[in-house]
Amino acid sequence: MGYRSDVTIVMYPSENHRDKFAALKLYVDENLPDEFEVIGEGNGRYLYCFIGGVKWYDGYEEVNKYNKLFSAWDDMFADPDDPIAKEGLQAEPIFNYEFLRIGEDYEDVEYHQSCGADHALNMSREIYIDF
């Protein structure tokens, strides 16, 4: 059995690079172990992946792939045309990601995102009585 988490990941082009959605989808399809669904339409499209009831531990092969990608994301996808890049500073990436993991314990929530992410991914926990 073990401790389980629900994981949601969204990926999308930054505001000035919405025309590069197909390139992001191709990268994800070729490099990540899970299937991402396209949600939204037009310039508001996202790649979305929900992984329910997963053992999300460092050391697991699939988890390591995501951790490695996310740790290199801002450098790997840095926009070479960003004016601050020419000054030797970290440019914002042309693609963004957001990651949210909700564990079984109430306090166990992990969220991280790329530099400049839209904060499109949100969380809500509800308490209700089912009559």
C-alpha cells in the first residue's frame, strides 16, 4: 500500500510564445513518461497531466525524470531574445510549468513552478457533509 499522493502538472508557452505550443507538446510527448492532455483552446491551451494515487518519491525512475527536468527548466528553455539575457541575467523561459503534489497528510502540499509562470494551477480542499 504505502503513502500516496495526487500530482498535477501543467505546461504552457509563455505569453509572448503562444505560437510555440506544438513544439512544447512534441518535447513532452518525446521526453516524459506520462500522457499529457491538451486542454483549453487557441492561445489559452495547456498540457495537463493528473497522476492519482502515486508513490511520488525521489529515487523512483519516473519521479527522477520530472525532478531533473524541473531543476533545469529555466536554463533549458531560457528565452535568448529576453533583454535581460543580454545582460548576463536569467532570462524567463519560453515555456512554463507548474507542479502540485497533494499528499495524504493535510499539511503535505508541494507546489513549484518555472520562472514567470502564470499561476494557472490552484488547489482547493473542501469539507462537506454528504447526506
